[in-house]
Amino acid sequence: MNADEAPLWMLFASIAVLTGVSAYFSGTETAMMSLNRYRLRHLVKKRHRGARKANRMLRRPDRLLGVILVGNNLVNFSAATIATMIGLRMFGDTGVLMAPWVLTLTFLIFAEVAPKTLATQFPEAWSFRSVYILQPLQKLLYPAVAFVNWISNALLSPLMPKSTDEVDHLSTEELKTVVNEGAVAVGERQNMLVRLLDLERVSVDDIMVPRSEIIGINIDDDMPDIVLQTANSQHTLLPIYKENINNVLGILHLRRLARLLNTETFSKADLLQLTREPYYVPEATPLHTQLLNFQKEKQRIALVVDEYGDVKGIVTLEDILEEIVGEFTSDFASSMPEISPQENGAFVIDGMAGLRDINRALRWDLPIDGPKTLNGLVLEHLETIPESNLCIQVGAYQMETLQIKDNVVKTLKIWRSMTHQEVVDDADDLAD
């Protein structure tokens, strides 16, 4: 029985079968290309059989796409031929013109859009089952696939890079995206991982205790004053300096001092013998580098110096750890007396407060690429020292100066306003 003698129900059944086969090829192509390569490698290490087969096929995407497209096109051409025969037998010459349109609409819905949409939702389930069919098809259609790949590779060879090394490395920002999108899996560790990735963008200059706030011991002070200062200190590591902080003699650990405080012969010479040689670091040292340096040098505290060798501040191992795990206090905002919330939702903030601390306490995103303090941000924005109180806007933040003294903006009132882009985004969300 030839095709002209086949009953119509058989031809329609053939169209239905071919539509299903085409849907399989279309969905498989989308599913295989949608696989998360990092999760796939994880499953391969777990010796997942389907994942191992899929990984082997994805190593040669030209062969994979070749067998899918060769098979899909054979199916589509066969379906087009049968559809033309059906149209001719049912409607004559008019049916020949109608058949391509009806078949295109049918295949578009049932063999393209629907299976590809389903495949994007469940790429692993679809791919890991499809590989058991693709592997024998790849062997069966190998001559046609090899011929097609030979021609396509020859055409693409002038456009391909000369290096054949696989480039599959993620940048820091891409890694952050992976961590953020995997928030369900990583849970509470998400913020910690993001902060860890941010260490290379933050230098010791951003988190150090500034020079004006360094608590140390001036060796020129009277001995009773020194003893009183050590007894009341909230810090365990104190720099010992002479005259000013630029002349640091050593770093004192108060635990080593405790056993000598009660002795009558305790002197400044004994105090200096207990000190450790000061450890200096440049202000531009990235935090991830400094963390390794602390480990290498077996240090917990470092003096931060500028390009002229002057001490700018002090940084500790604890400061870096807080950048990774967050503040050790339960309520960071309560630990910052520089921030005073107001009833109208605004905040009165000390001008010398650090921008990074403000962002962390209030979950804001004030720019931190330039100045380190709120006062510095205002002066940079104005490009002059204001003579009287005024209002400015920096990004999405409205700022009102409340006190200006000694060429410094002492206090400001700040509240966050919604930007035009945020208004547009909210409108789009409501529309969706």
C-alpha cells in the first residue's frame, strides 16, 4: 500500500506521531541547553547516571545539536509531505495551499512553544531521560550528523578563537548572583558569602578606626595615669606611643600586663618590654589580602599608614571578621549613637559617621566609592563648605544640614525618597 492509497486516519495518525517526535526534539534541545552546568557537575560527582551521560554529550555541543536538528528536520519535512497529501486529497489544489499554514500553526503550538516551555521548567528531568534516546540516535544518524558538523565547523572556523581552552570562570559579580539566586539553599549563610566575595572591593581604609579615635597609651604620661588607663580600657590590644601616634613604640596586650600591675617595682621600662613590635599596613590593602596577611604574620592588629608613612588609623582582625559575618551586636543600629531615628521616618546622623556603618545599620546604599564619612560625602557633592544650613539630594536620599561648625557638617537630617526609576518599577510590578 502506497501513500496515495493509505486511509486518511492513518495519515492523520502519522501527523500526530510526527508532532510528538518533533516536540521531543524541540524540548530536548531547550532542556539540554538550559541545564545549570555547576549543578550538573555536582550531580556528576554524585555519580548520577543521567547527569554523567548528559555531561558527556554537552562536551561536544556540535554533535548534540547536530543529532537533534537532523532528527527534527527529518520529522518536519516528513510531516510537511504528509500534510500536503492530506490537503490534496481532501480539498484539491486549495488544500495544497492550506496545508503549510495549518501544519505550521499545529507545530508551533504543540511541537515548539509547549514543549520548550515545559523543558525550561524541568530541564533536569527532561534531559536526564532524553539522553537514553539521544545516545542511540547519535550512533544511528552519525553519518548525516558528521557531514553537517564538518560543513558548519568549516564555515565557522574563521570566526572561532584560536585558543581551544575552555573558559568557564565566574567573575565576582557573577558568583554573587549565583549566591543570591541560591538563597533558599544557603539560608542564613547567604549574606556571609556575599560579604566574603565583597572583601576584594573593600580596603583597610574603609573599615579602620580613624586616627582621631585611636585609644592608646602615651609613654610620656605619669605612671599612675598609665596604670589607671590600662585598668579601665575596654580593649585588650593598645598601641604604646611617644608624643603622638606617628611614633608608635609597640603594641601592648593587657593580658601580659595583668601579672605585673600589682608589683611595686613596675616601671615604664617593664611596660615597653611587654610590647610587641608594631605591624604596619598600607591604606589601600584589600581586606581579603589583609586577612591572609594577619594569618601569615600571626597578628591581630595593624596600624594603617598613608603614602607618606603617617598613621591614618588602626585595623584589627575583628574588624575584618565583622565584614564577613556581620556585627557581633544583636542590633547594630542601637550600637551607633551617631544615628537618631525621628518620628517621621527620617534620621538625624552625626556628620563624622562612616558611610559603610550607616549603610549597614539602616540598609541604605549611600555611595562609598569616594569619601568615607557623611560629612565628606556632603562636601564632595557641594564642592564647597556651606556657610549656612541647606538641603541637598544625593541619589535617593534627601539631606538637610542641621549644624555646621569649624568647616565641618556636624549633624544632618536624612530621609530616603523614592526615585523616578523606583516609581516606574513599582508601576510595572503592579501592572504585572
